Amino acid sequence: MGTTGIFSDAPYRELSALQEDMLRFAFDTCFCFQWSLFGNFVKARVLYLVDRGLLSPDICKELKKRERHTEAFLRLIDSGEVFGQSPFKSILPVQGWTPRFEECDIHDLDKIRKLRNQLVHAAGSAPTTIDRTDQHYERSMWVLRLFAGNLDQAVTAKMKSEADS
């Protein structure tokens, strides 16, 4: 509907911004869904280690305590106390003619988490300050993919080191 402009000259005032509304809905839905996938993956992988006692008892206790507090849970993982280093640090290629890279870290993850929360808690009152550009979405999704991969490698390494000992 948005592509064809089928409602662009509709007699109903409510449909006058249908194309923009559809794009906003699609962005919000995809963005929130991707964050949920990331958050569930991180918690499942880390709590797998907790359930098997592959982390120190103090760290296991602290992770369980923070399990339902996403920001605190991620901060503990970022602190390096869980894996010895943060899985939430990486480099990201920047599109363009000249090869460039930028660092991403927990601050980028915080921005994504806060945007997701803003989108979810602003339902019905479309916030106008949110950057819904393709570039912003793509960068955010790459950050989540990189960090999920880093975390998965850290969990796998932890499981392997425990199996070897």
C-alpha cells in the first residue's frame, strides 16, 4: 500500500500519512524484534553456563539476581567478571569508498536498548525524535550480530576450557 500510494488521495484524513505510518510500524516492529532475539540469546547462553556451574558461585549468584534486569545483566557481562573480558567490544566497518572502521562497545548497546524501550513504551504516541533511517537500523543490527557472535565465542570457550580441565 505504501509503495503504490493507493491511499495517498484517500478521502479519509486518518489515511493521509499511511505510507509514513507503515514505514514507522515496520521499523519499530523489526527493531524491537531484533532486540528481543539478541536479549533472549544472551541470557540463554549465559544462564546455560550458570545452570551447569561453569562460572564461579559468586558470578552465578549475581547473574541470577540480575536476570530480569537487562541493563544490569549486560553491565555485569561487560565488566569482564563473567568471561575475563567484555564480549561487547568490537570494530565495525564503515561503508564508503575508503576502508574505515569504528569501535562499538556497551554504549552502542545501551543506545539500542534505550531506543527499543522508547519504541515499546511510546506505543500510541509516536515519538518524533527517533532516527528511523536505514543506516541507523543497519548499524544497530550489525552491532547486535557482532556482540552476539562475540558472546557465543566466549561461552563456547568457557565450556571448552571446563571440559578440558
